[in-house]
Amino acid sequence: MKVKGLLPLLLLLVACDRQVTPAPPEPGKPVAPQEQAAPTAATQSAQEFWSQFRVAALAGELTALQKIARFPFVTRGTTDDDSSTSHDEADFAGLLPKILAQDTGLNSAGETVREYIERHPDLPAVAAGGGQSVPVEANATQFAAGPLTFEKIGNRWYWVSAYLE
């Protein structure tokens, strides 16, 4: 039996099973794209989005709202027969005051969308039919708050549409 040849073979097999850790990049040397780790984006909850949206809407921060809106932004009339209209970012500046000033249509006393947003520091419950409301589910991909519609795309929520009188 030849033992001399088995030892190098055994060492080679053990070495092949080890994982090699890459050396850190040299200071000042750019890292190649294949060496960079892809960032993992945290999933935004509906409540986190609502809080961000609410602050921007109540402050009238057009730029902040444009960043969390999806374009083309869609509006439609208050009935199902009304057609929808797509708007780009430039149109959005003119739409925003109209959307926030209109009546939500949710109660007979009347309430503007801005007042509705102000009244709901926490994510509003969604209509479940029969006069019932339920919280937005953690795995939801869409919800409506009054005449506003929000959608989750990937890991982020966006304001995607509104009913407009």
C-alpha cells in the first residue's frame, strides 16, 4: 500500500472543501462592480409610508409628494363611468391643491381630503363592505384612503391615483 501519495491527495481534498474569503480592497483602489455587495432594501410598511405621505401632504411639500407618487399619476371622476386621465410630474403640481381641497364624499357633514389626512395620524382602516372597516393587512399590495389609492411596488409604497371631482 502506497501511503506517500495519499497524504498530498488528502490535503488537496481538504483544501478544495474550504471557502476562500476575498481580501479586502486596497485603500484608494476602486472596487469592481462584481465585488460590491448588492444593497438589500428593507420593505416599507404601509404605516411607514402613510406617516411619510401624511407629513408631506399636510405641509404641502410638492417635491416630497412627487418622490412618493408613481407617474403617470392617474385621476378619474367620482363615478365608475368616468374615464381615467394620466398625468406627468409637471401636471401634478396643479392637481395637488385640487385633490387636497375636494370633499372626500365619505360623510354627509363634508370633509376635505386634507382634513381626512389630518384626522388620521395612523393608517386609516379600509372599507370592507356592509359599513365595516378593517385594518390594512401587513401583506397588502394596495389600499385606498378616501379618494386616494396607494400601491406597493417591490419593497416600496407609492401614491398612484386619486378620484377628482
